[in-house]
Amino acid sequence: MQQQGTKTKKSVGVAMSGGVDSSVTATLLKNMGHAVHGFFMALAQPDLDQQVERVKKVAEHLDIPITIVDLTDEFQQTVLDYFTRSYFKGKTPNPCVVCNPKIKFGRLLEEILSAGCDLMATGHYARIARDQKGTCHLLKGKDPKKDQSYFLHRLTQQQLARILMPLGEHTKENVYKMAKELGISGVHGAESQDVCFLKGQDLNSFMAQFTAADNGNGFILTLDGNVLGSHQGIHSYTVGQRKGLGIPDATPYYVLSLDPVKNEVVVGKKEDLWKKQLTVKNVNWIAGKEPGLPRDFLTKIRYRHDGASAKVRLPEKEIYTVRFPEPQLAITPGQFAVFYEGDELIGGGEIL
């Protein structure tokens, strides 16, 4: 496989936030001789005006055009609605996983191509390689601490073929050094926050604005049905949570599961959180087709999970069972299980 890139000069639309990663990406591509055009997504950022001013300042410094793309409505319908709906259903969502294929590499990519650009580039720490048959492969970024391939596991072949991720070959430390060498230190802003619409606001305050949050009162109980307390909404809890339960005991209680039908929070001890099996739905295989199964993959059950060996079995009614030889802590419905072979991301789906 060869690292995907472009030796001939192209017109490249860069998704820019004004942060260091996208600013270095735009600078690198411009210095390679490509015609670079910045694109900023207006979504649901609380500090939108400040972000727009910041990204305009970076674009002016780099002497590149910048286009503000208003995707507010699409973001509301695709990401915010999914985010709130998941919490009220007792799931723990990952908005970036949903945003990437539908908004950033969906609607924004469409806007970039419609504007006449050949390719789209982002500041993600991941790599894209193409084999001799033309199939695109998604690989981990070279910096293990910053690898963002997990968030990109729902991208399609058509999307990957149009994308550049120059920072995938670099470490974050090196990117900061490059920013200084390229003369953009002090021009770019702080790092972008993963959950852009929660900036400066905690989850409970954000969820409290929705009417569904008013119907929350229910019981906190143990696996055997012993009521230990009450809660004011399952949307305030996630599997594995220890703090904020208000249940004193010799050893801490943890959230084991959430029941949206009975409106109950089920708690137990840490040993109750270890599980060997999970199921996933809506699995996306990066190659565009299912690999030969059953098969062992390194499986990550959340972004910060180190990953563990697991066997993915043939699906039943499009539901895949994933079995770990060793128990894993706090497998959480709504999060995503993502499968790797070495550095290559093979696919992933939502945990049921």
C-alpha cells in the first residue's frame, strides 16, 4: 500500500477551525504548491463569532481564501438530535463518530467539491493509504497518544478517496514545532474541543434545556432490586460512572445499566462491570464489504480504551457478536466498538 497523497498540484479545501492542527495542515499544503482554500463549519458552537474571527485571522495570515459554510440545521438534525435522544434512551453517544461521515466528510465535503476543489484535507491524526486495486485503507496516526482513526471508522471508500490527512505522519509535539517554524504560532487559537457544542457547559446543564429532562425521577437500585435511592433522569448517568450517585457504602457503587422503560439506574460493585461479550449494530466495513468471519481483531470499546483481542462472529440479522477472551470494563451501550488489524482500522459499529 502507498500513503495516499498528491504529487501533482491540486486545489485543496481545508476544513479549518482556527486551531493549530488545521492551521498547520493548510500551511503544509500551501507550501507544497497546492491551491489551498479554507472552509469553516458554522454548527452549534456557543462562541461562533469568536471562532469565525479567529479562522479569518489565520486565513488572512496564510493569504488563502476562507468560506464560512452554515451547516447549523443539518448539524441540529443529524448530531444534536442523535446526542440528546441517545441520553434519554439510556445510551452514551459519541457525537464526533456521527458528525464525521454525515457532516464534516458528508455535507462539508460536498460544499468543498462544489466549490471546485479536487480534494479535502483535515487536521486529523490518521492516515489513508491506497492499494494497487485502488481500495483506500484507514490507518492509525503515527502518534499513539493522538491517533483519531477511531472517530473515522464510519467513512466510506468514496469519502476516503477524496481526503488528505497530512498530520497522520506527525506527532502532536512535532506539529507545535512546525507551527513555530512556519510562523503561525500565536496566530492560531487553542485546540478545538471534541464536543464543540458543549464548550463551557457541563452535560447536565445542556440536557436540562430539553423538555424530556423534566420527566426524570426514578429509582436507583441494585441488581437484585434493592432500592438505594432516587435519580432525576437517566440522561445524567453513564455505565461505569462512580461519582455523583449519592450512595454511601464501604466500597463504591458504579452504574451497571440504565433502563429507559422502567426509568431505573441499576448499580453494583466494580467486579459487576467486567464483561466478556458485546453486540454491535450498523457496522461499517472500511473496505466496503465484510471480511471473512469469524475473525480476531484488536477491538476498542471506547476512544481511550487500549484495545483488546476479540473474535467477531458472523452476524445474525445484521447484529454482530464480539467475544473477548478476557473481561473488559464498562462496556457501554451507545459507544462504538472499532476493529483493528495492526495499524489498519477494519470497521466498527454501535454497541447494543
